[in-house]
Amino acid sequence: SESWGLDRVVIFLFENEPNMIYEQGGQVLNFHPGWVQSYMSGELNTAAAITADESAADLVGLMERHREFAGPTPAFIDHLGTPQLW
């Protein structure tokens, strides 16, 4: 069926795309933004560790240091650059 063919394409890309990107000099980074203060409960949750601006600044800094995380597999890191289990 068509959906089976599409499923196979998605599986192929998921398994192979990071390696193809790496072979061309790229890197796949996956970020955890940290426990960010938000309004998801209807009001600002100030119990969270950092603000959205602080998290965004951390993530931009990590992108600028992307070579530190280079490798043939995707890097899973938090907003401070600490490797995370996936």
C-alpha cells in the first residue's frame, strides 16, 4: 500500500539522515531547553529554573559551539550542554 511505502521512507530517513548530514560536514543537535518559566498553567510559573530568554540565550550559545558536539550520531543536550539520554 502507499502508506507502507511512505512508512519505509520515513524509517530510512530517520535511520540514515543524521549520518548523511554528518558525512557532508553537518551535525544534528537536539536541545532540551531546561525547566522554563511559562504560562502553561494560566499564570507564570516562577518555580521553574530559568526564563524563556535565558534558555534561548543558552541555546544560541550552544549553536555557536556546535563543533564541540560533532559526531556521526545526533547530539542530545540540555540548555547547558550536558549530554542527555535518548
